[in-house]
Amino acid sequence: MQGTDVVTYDEDKLGTVLEQRDDFVIIESGHVFKSKHAIPREFVHEQGGVLVATVAKDVVMDSPKLDNGTFDADAIRRHYGLDMPYEIDAEPEETAERREALG
């Protein structure tokens, strides 16, 4: 997979595969000012000798960049809409109502 071109579904070149790590394909893009991005494997499919990403180029280019080879997998998954942040209500409404009733 290393060295394989990655293009969008409309054949816009995204970059070249550097490696596959965990559930991500790491690509390098740019000619002079290079950047590295991780794309979740769910969005990349092999087709005719290249990898085709099922997301638009701006989505990939706006994703969190790799910093010294490391990346935040959770942040990247959230960027691509695979994971959603959630909050745990410290005191659910039902518990608050019970406390008031017990007084």
C-alpha cells in the first residue's frame, strides 16, 4: 500500500500513502509545503491500482494534521463524523426530581 496514490471519488489527487496505522491510512500531500493527514480506513477503497477516498478533498485537507508522526485518533474520527462527543449529565433530571421530592 505504501507509495500508492490516493484520489477522491471525482479523481482529484489527495496524496500518496506513507503507511497504514491502526484503522487509518496516512497520506502525504503537497509538493513544496507537504502535510500529512490520516484518513479512516472506512473511507478509502482500492480501485484500479489507486486508493479512492469517498470524501471530498477539502474534508481531508481540513482534518487534523499529523504532528511529528503522531495523531489524535479520536479527533480524526470525530472530524470525519464517525464518533460524536457526548456528555454525561452529572445529575440527570430524574435524580434531581427525586431529591426534591424527598426534600
